[in-house]
Amino acid sequence: MSRAQATMLSPAIVRQLACDADLIPVVFGSDGEVLDVGRAVRLFTKAQRRALWHRDKGCTYPGCDVPAGWAKAHHLVHWVDGGPTDLEYAALLCQRHHTHVHDKRLVATVHTPDEHGRCVTWDLTPGSYDRELPARLTQIRRERAKQRATAQQRAAERARLDTGPPDPWIDEPPEHVIQGWVDEWMAEAEALEYESALREAEIDDALATMLDEERANTP
């Protein structure tokens, strides 16, 4: 509804406004109370508009020579009908032809550049948008489903790659426990060295005694 004149806006005017504005969706209850307020959605980013300027060079309506800087980004499948904000579904239009396209309900197709360098072809038959809309929406739903499946597959692959062998230091004991083990190992090593030294000393004493006895018995 227009607040200026308290009149109802036609669906065509609403669709045209949706091409140019930020929308803030508001959900109302049965008694008019606000249930949910969505965030503003900017339809085309600056980067997308620059890409359209480079691709379309200007207004894409046949015979129009308005430059890109004076044209607007138009949703080939209207945003309010479920169209995505993608370059594949966008084209530049000057203000006059933007209004004309909405009034006549015209549709266009984005394709690879033809011999004249044009990437957008318009069907100028009145009502062509409404005739093509069901097929376009079906295609969009399939593309979105494919994108979701691809994203889920990549997420699963990332999760699989992230699950490596367990960290050997994750259950590392406290430092004082490790120091206690080191002290025990050092004490055991010193005890073994001491016992080995005692055995060597006993062997030396026994050999010395044998040598002394042999000398004593020698005539």
C-alpha cells in the first residue's frame, strides 16, 4: 500500500520496486501483530554490478544505446517470484526499458556472447515472462539442489580429511609425574652401575688372591 495516497500497489509495481530496493521482510500474525522482522537484503552488490557493466556494456533492450553507468540491474526472474541474485539471471536495463519490461511482462535469456558480443536476448512477446516462469523456477530449484548437494559433499570430505590419527600428546601426564619417572630410571641405572662395579672389584680381588697363592707355592 502507498502511504502517500493510501492506495494499493499493483503486483507489477511491487515487482519493479523489488528490483531497485532493499527489502525488509516482516511477518504478521492474524491480528496484525509483528511476529518476525527480517534483515535488509541488498539485491545486487557493487561487484555484481561492475561485472554486469563489463558483460552487457549498457542497456540490453534491443536497439537501446544507453551506457552501463545509466542502467540498472534487473532480475530476469523477479526476486519476489523466487529468482536468485546471480549474474546468470540478471541484465542491465535503462529506466525506460526497465518499466517497459515490467509492464509488458517480458523475459530474457543470458547466453554466451554472439557474433555481435551480446550476452542477453529478449523475447519481446507480451507475457513471455509468465509463460517461461514455471520452467525457469524449476531450473533454479534444480541448480540450488545441486549446489546444496555439492556443498554437503565438500563438507563431508573436509570432515573426513580433518579426522587424522590421535594426538600422541593429548594424554600427556603432568610434569611432576614425568620427573618422578626420570628419577626412578636414574636411580635404577645408578644401582646397576654400582652392582657392576662391585662385581668387577670382587673379580679383581679373587684374581689377585690367586696370583699371590701361585707366587707363594712357586719354589
